[in-house]
Amino acid sequence: MDYKIALAAGDGIGPEIAGIATKVLDKIGEKYGHEFTYENILLGGASIDAHGVPVTDEAIEIAKSSDGILLGAVGGWKWDTIEPKLRPEQGLLKLRKELQVYANLRPAIIYKELRDASPLKNEILGDGIDILVVRELVGGIYFGERKTYEEDGLRTAYDMEKYNEGEIRRIAKIAFESAMKRNKKVTSVDKANVLDSSKLWRAVVEEVHKDYPEVKLEHLYIDNAAMQVVRDPRQFDVILTNNIFGDILSDEISQITGSIGMLPSASLGDNGPHLYEPIHGSAPDIAGQNLANPLAMILSAAMMLRYSFNLETEAKAIEEAVEKTLAAGFRTGDIAAGKEKIGCKEMGEEVLARI
Ligand code: IPM
Ligand code: MG
């Protein structure tokens, strides 16, 4: 089959890791008889430099008419002082919103070879960690009304956290459906002891739970959840949470698996096309130096094969190649934990050689 991929390499380390992901896909194509074609779209700082805005309508149209969108990372120091509405991140948020990819799946597993890179003790890691963060992606405080103004002579600003029951119900369904295919436990994370939006979140999650009696549901406040993921990460299966808590919690969880450079994500909507992106940022401090870890990006491409193209065997082939590469001892700097390091490109070559 032919698949048309919109490729948004973005900024910083984005182009380096995106280039490796397309090589991996091409190798899969060769081996399994598929053709992947790429249409590049500019996003974030790259688009600001070319067009003065972090994403253009044309880029969004190309994304919408593709079979799947693969994204590197956006942002960098160069654009840090730009007007807030034009920041690189706004391009990504607009793309997510336009595509209505409301369900961000962030699987966090700890590879046995990378246990040394985890800051947690061996007895806490036990026989391993396997958590799926289901983060709401197109609502909440990221998209609520916001304003910076003067009140009583003081500079004042606010951002509104707002959800309706429909937005909560659809993401809760995704979490319960995911749990049914896993270990049948959902931990919903909120701040219902303080926030109205969280009280509604909790009530709707409980309603949806009625359709999934086999799944065990627990609720945790975000502060407690942030503590529990380092105290006893093995208690979690699926973590369901809103946009802002999911952003924070997934970075924390990525670190306990060894490195944020390892975690892929899939952002899914009801009607495709879906968006695939590593959870890490553009890492401007190491950009262009062949130091980045391309594995989160490669694993995001695998998620695209699985969720958008229904190519499970091919997705597994990539994931197994990554595992074998780690087992053979190859490490980028972020996961080296004292071992010898190789560069981003070399890491890509090692994975390619194992497909
Ligand atoms: C992420 C990132 C983005 C987010 C930024 C770049 C806007 O941190 O995907 O987690 O906050 O969603
Ligand atoms: Mg984040």
C-alpha cells in the first residue's frame, strides 16, 4: 500500500531525528512492500522564519489531507522573545486543535537494558514499569480564555481551565478502552478537592466507568499522583488526565523510564488523520551536534504504523529493532549512564541494521 505522510520536522533536534525516522520507515517499506511518501510542512520556528506565523493554513491543509502526520519538535531560544500568540508552540497547538486529535497516548515502559539509566532504585522498579498516560490534548487551560491586562494599577493575567462533559466523556472512553486491552485499571488524576473543572471531570469519568465494569477505577489528586509515580510506579496501568496535568506528569514518568528521549506518543481523533510526535522538546542546547536520542521519534513512527495504518507486524518490527539495539549496548548520551556513547545518526544506523 501507499501511505502519504505529512512530515513536520520542526526545530532544534527535530530535523535530525525526523530524517532518521523516515529512513526507518523506508526500510520497513522495502521489507514489507509499502511505499511511504513524505510531504514536508513547516511548523514552529521554521514556519515563523519562512512565513512569519508558526503554522500556515496551507500546512494545516496538507496535514489534513495526509494519511498521518509525523512531527519532530518545535521551539527554541531564537523565538523565545516573540509575541506570545506567534510562539512556535502555538503552531503545534493549532495543528492539534485543527486535527481534533483529543487523545494523546503516551506509553512509558522501562526497557530492561535501561534500568541503570532510571533514577529509581531497583526494588522500586521491580519487574518493570508499563504505564499508558492518556492525556486530553485539545481542551482545558491550553485553549481556554486568557488575558494579560492591568487591574488596579497592577499587571494581571489569567488562563481559564474549562471542560464540558462531552470533552471529558470522549477521552475517558479512550482510557477505559485502552485499559480493557491492558491490565484493566484506570487511575484518573485531577484536583477535585479544589477545582470545579476537576469535580466535573471526576463525575463524568465515574459515569463512563459504568460501561466498563471490568476495569478498576481509582482517582488521585495530581499532587498525590506526582508523588505516587516515583514512590510506587508499578501501581499504575492507564493514567487518565487533563491537558496540563498530563503534560507535567508525562515528563516526570518519562524520566523514571530512563530518559525523555525514549518516549513516543500518538495523538488520535475520531476521524483521522492522526499525529505522532515524541514527547520531548526541540533541545536547542544539543541541536545540530549529532547528540540527540532518535528513539522516541523512531518509536512514534512505529505508533503511526500501528494506529493509523493498522500495520501491527511492521510496528513490532521497529520496536523489536529498538530493543535489540539497546540490548546490543548502544546508547546515546542521555541513556548512557556511564557507558560508551554513540551519536544520533549512529543510533539510527544501528536500529536500521536490525530491521
Ligand atoms: C508536549 C510539549 C507541548 C505541550 C509544548 C511544546 C506546547 O510540552 O507535547 O508535551 O505542552 O503539549
Ligand atoms: Mg510537555
